Amino acid sequence: MPQVNQVRAKPTGSNPTIDKPTSETAPASRYAFWRRWLLPLLVALTLVSAWLDLNHGPVEIPFSQWWSLLFGGDGVNPSQSNIILQLRLPRVLTAVAVGAALGGSGAALQGLFRNPLADPSIIGVSAGASLGAALAIVAGAHWAIAASVLPLLQILCAFVAALAVVALVYAVAKPALVGAGRSVITMLLAGIAITALVGAATSVLKYLVDDQNLRQVSLWQMGSLQPNSWWLVAVLLLCCATCLWRLLAAAESLNAFLLGEADAQLMGVAVARVKLKVITWVALACAATVAVAGVIGFVGLLAPHCARLLVGPNHRYLMPCAAVGGALMLVLADIVSRSLIPPIILPVGIITALVGAPLFLWLLVFSQGAGQWRH
């Protein structure tokens, strides 16, 4: 009598497809170790890097000044206090917020699209924000808008334009399975096409403006962490924290997406709702970061990649590590941007591209040999 292979039920909460190592030769204990220790290690490194960034600059701040400023001593130097509170601290907090938002959003999009090459710019956020900022700069020059109002108008136009382009990408994408919302394949292709179209419109505006406005648009597109007002930093931190929290709530659903949309539906996941939520929160987070700091590449692509190599594709561990890793990357990039050609401060987007592109190529070559990208 032929024997029937019996399949033992897996205990609830475990998913063998998601939790298995991405490399067949990689021991499972490696993921268990890094899932326990990577996030605390990244937090510690980010705090140390932020402290180094705060103390880095042409003006040295003695420890006694920090002590007096933090704990209310009598030896507070007004000029040094102004450097810390109005220049360096807003810059570091902006780097942390932007890096965390890009890293967490990149991890969520790679899980949604099931594509390790997906990053926030692929849905049109960066292109839309660039067009909005260019429109604001051109409008400011044409209507002679006050210099005090122009930065706020630029941020607002970049934010609105980024969300509008993402909404257009989502609307153009074809429906997928019944009850599954938009197809991720057509959404990806629509994002590429509309990003190219919006980029062409931005190029037309850059061609029509004068040299001074052209320089402003070009510098904005390079990405910058120039000190912002405290209310703007507070809004950015609140927006990024809220979006990352909502994305983390969708971690289990994104784990199911790794098996395919049809299987996710069979597991009880509301596929269409999850897609809309993830796209919405990613768009809000990235629109806020690009509107405030400009276009900063490779953080949303590299941070999830590096975290996935250590903790695996489970989004409950991957997304927090990618977010903190993105913050660490951008703080380190800020230190390099202010150290490379002192006293000139290079746009941080140049540093992330110079370091990120070779690192990504190295990871790509390394992964081909070790099979690290397979889920």
C-alpha cells in the first residue's frame, strides 16, 4: 500500500518561507543573532555618529559648554549656544528623520513590489517634488515673491506635486486580480514612464529660467541638509515617525506578499487595502523628506539591502533595521560632506551617490555569488 507523506502543521506565528535563510548554506542562527542585536547596535552607532556630527565644525564646542547647555549651568556662551541650537542640532535631526524615512520606505516598497531594486523614487516621489520645487522657484522669480516666503512656498509645492504624481501613478496602473487593487507590475512601469515625463517637464523649466534660478533648482536637486527652522524640523519628525509607525503595522501583510498576491489573499490579507496603505504612507513620508531636504539617492535602496543580508526578509525585523540604518547612513554622509573640502559644505546627495553607487555594485556582485537576494 503506497505511503502518503504527511505534512505536519507549523506552529502559529512561524512562516517557513519567509523566515528561512535567503542562502541555502547560511545557518539559521545567523539571522537569530542579528535579529536580536542589529537594531540596538545601529541605534548606538547612530547616537555616536550624531554626537560626532554635532561636535564637528570649524568652531569647537567644549564639553563644559554642552554640560551647561543641557543641564542649565552658568557658563553658557551665547554664540556657541546659537551654533548648537540653530545650526547643528536642526541639521542632525533632519538627517536622522530623512534617513529613517527613506530606509523604512525603501524596505516597505521592496516588499510590496517583491523587487530588491525598488526604492521610493520609483513611484515618482522625487520627480514630482523636483517639478514642484522648480515651479515654485520660477514663480518666485516671475512674481517677485518675498525671499522670506519663497522657501516655504518651495516646500509646499514640492510636497503637493510629489503626492500628485504618486496619485497619478496609482491611478494609471491597471487593476490586478479581483480584490487585489492595482497591479504592482503596471504600477512599476507607470512609475518609470511618469517619472520620465515629469523629469522632462522639469528640464524644460530649467532650460527657460535664468542662470541664478537654474543654480537654485540644480542645488535643490542635489539634496541638502541645511539648517531649517525648528517648526519645520518638528513637522518633519512628526510626519516621518507617523508614517514609519503605520508602515511597521503592515509588516505581517508585507511578509505574506513575499509569497505572491494570490497566496496573500488566500491567507486572509486584504491585498488591495494593504497596497493603498503602503503606497500612501510611503508617499507621505518621502514627499516630506524630499520637500525639505531635496533629492537624496541610494539611502532607500541600500539601507534595506544591507539590513536584509543580516536579518533576512521578515519585515518585522527588516523595516526597523532599515530605518535606523538609513538614519546612520545619512548622518555619516553629513559628516563626510562637511569634512571633504572644508569650509565648503557639499550637498549630501552627492556624497550618498559617490559612496552608494560603488557599494551597491559591490553588494550586487557579492550577492550573485552567494545567492543572498533570494527570498
